[in-house]
Amino acid sequence: MFPFNTPSSLEALHTATLRIMSETGVVINHAGAREMLTANGARVEKNRVLMPPELVEKCIADAGRRVTIRGRGGMTKTLGDGNLYFHNLGGARDVLDPVTGTKRLANVQDVRDATRLLDALENCHTITPFFTPCDVPGDLMSLAMHRHALPNTVKPLQGPGVQYPAETRAAVRMAEVIGEPSETLTLAVSPVSPLTLPDHEVDAIFEIARLGIAFGPLPCPTAGATAPMSIAGALAQQNAEVLMCVVLAELVNPGLPIIYCGRLAMMEARTGVSVWGGVELALASAGTVGLGHRYGFPVNVYGFSTNAHSLDLQNGFERGLNAAIPALAGADELSGIGEMEAGISGSFAQMVADNEFAGSILRLKKGFEVNEDSLAVELFSVVMDGTHNFLGQKHTMKYLRAGEVLLTKLSERGTWDTWEKEGRPDLARRAQAEAERILREHVVEPLEEKQEKELDKILLEAEKEMAEK
């Protein structure tokens, strides 16, 4: 189905990656990392570390493949178990109201509300703190996101992206408030494209590995700007950026579970804007799935993504393509529920709409069965006798109940006359109304008072530690 995911194409991408890592090298200036890498066969030339193929292959082989995340309510999801899971966008700066067309900077209350809304949406399987709160100090944003998401969901909560070891330690301490961190937390680090790991990110990776937290290297290259314009070349670079993080983590803690992530986007040549909506992104995501699965890792890629500023036609077809294509390629987890404007903003209405869209993608993945019962040959003789119809048959009810036809909640499927009588509602208004209803009615089991106090204490201590760094 995807000619670029054939064994020969994936092998060519892998070989190109090994050449990049061994011939060009990666920028790592961290003294401890260089010492560890050179002790394992790497070489240093100028400001780059050249990693030999055998070192990279060994660390891939050492890595853990099973990533199970448990929520405080007991819900458990195992990435790579053959199912497709969805989670939301993480780190949007702005809250967009698609009904009024206005937006504003997100705050801590938006983090709480978004988490509680996502907790209620059945097709959001794990949650990442959604908004970047602009009413907290910049260096505390990631930790504040995690602190205020924890009390507002019982679903598995994947941690925020971290950049510093102090953030890592604080996020792990917060996870300890609800359970064993290795079971209730994943963490991500985004290297700088192209092929660069600043010292503080190296320290964060070391801390993640030392603490035994499932790790998702999360490169975000932009083809044409921080990566080659060709999708194949950009994928090879993105793969090298994932694997250089894997090498560091596995040298510290062999067997550390890895989530293979990729966020390759394209540059809009006319404006320089990063494009999250074009079909090229879906192709890159499908290629990322192929590479990650070549190594046996569960793969997390873009799903619902768009550059649109409203719940309009562009929004719909872009996120549909960008979710369906990697889903059919076998992605283990798709991100992006609620995302708008290339990740700069998100909306509560979009979260509700994406919950329904995710149901359609899951229905697409399910396909349909061809067997004696579903072919229904004997049913035709009953219906065609002139006294019966398909509507009244048990066979019809059986397949309706089995979900053969997905019954949507938000999409318009009535007549023109009914639609006019209802005031011509569109999906955005219906989704916004549903989001407001859920936020009024949905209650999440609260944390104990001592747990809330402990989270505040951890955040305060992290603020002091990061101020001293």
C-alpha cells in the first residue's frame, strides 16, 4: 500500500541514517556524553561525535519495546499491542473559540479544563497536558502543565516535554504522587534540528534513563528549513535524531523502553511557515511508522493536524488525511486531538470534534468481514419475496449493533428542512455546545488534599532549583 515502506526502502533509509551518524556525526558537546560515547567506539571530530553503525545497532537491540502506561483510575494502555490509540496535542499557546473566531493566551485554568474535557472523551486514550499556561514563569511551564493536569484525569497521563534534568526529576516526583513513575509516566525530549543535542538536553536524557522512565525522543525537523526538502532525506535525518537519543539513553540504562516519535513537518516555500496540514506530512508520518516498526518500537506520530484557523473545510480534509494515512500504515499512537493553527492554538470544540473523527479512523482501521453471515446470500430470498424488507430483519439489527455503520453525534445527517428549522447549526457550534456541556457535568475523582499539597511543594522546590541553575 505504501511503496516507501517496503523492506528495501526502509533498509535504504536505515543505511542512510547510519552513514549520517558515522560520517557526518551529531553535535554533542557534553563532556560526560563524549567520554561515554568514545569509550564505546565513537570518534570526535571538531564539534561532532561520529557514532559507528555497530554502536547504534547495539543500542537499538538493547532498547525495551514494551511501553505500558497506567492512569490513577486503573486504566492501562500498552503501546504496540496491535491497537491504535489517540492522544491530544501538547503545549498549545492559545485558546481559540471557533464560534466567535477569537483567541487568547492560555492559562492554568485552561490546562485543568482541557484535561477534564479530554478525560470524558472516549476516543482520547491517553492525555498530554494540552495548553502552555502563560500565567506562570516560562521555565515552569512544563511542570505547571503536569501539576495541573494530574488532578483532572484518571486516564493514563503522558508527561510533558522536558529540557532540563531538574524538570525531569520534578515530573517523576509528581508521578510518584499517584503511583510508580515507571508505570504512570512517559517523558519526551526534542533534540535541536539538525542533529544537535544541547548539554541540558543530554542531562535530561541521562536523568530519564537513570530513573527508568519510558522515553520518547521527539525530533521536530522542518523539511526545507532544518532538514532536507526531500521527504526521504528529512526522514533519514529525523531517524538519526531519534537514534542519537536512543544511543545515549541505552548506554546509561540498557533495556529502557522507547517510544519511537517523529514530528516531521514541511516548510511552506512562499512564507517559511511550518506546514502541519499538507498531505506530505501524512506521508512523512507513514514513513516514520515504517522506520519505527523496522526497529520493533511502538510509534507515535502526527494524527489530527492542520494549519487552519477555524473548524472549516481545510481543517477537516487536512486532519482527515493526516490521521487516516499513518493509521493505515500501522501507527500505534496518533497525536493531535484539539490541535489547530500548526500547534499554536487549540480549542475545546476541536477536542470534541476530534473525538468523533477518531471514532471514524478506528472504524476505518476495523474494515469489514467477508464471511457467510456478512455476505447474507440467504437474506435475499427472504426480502425479494415482496412481503419483507431489509429494515425489519434481525441481520440488520445485528450489524447495526456491531457498529458496521458508525453513528455520529456531530455530523449533519438530516434533511435540509430539519437543518433549517434547527437554525442551520454547523459542526463547530455543535462541538462547542457539547464541550460546554461536558465541562459543566463531568466530574473527575479528586486527589486527596495531601496529594495536592505534595504537588504544590514539588513545584515550589523545582522553581527554586531551576532559579539557581
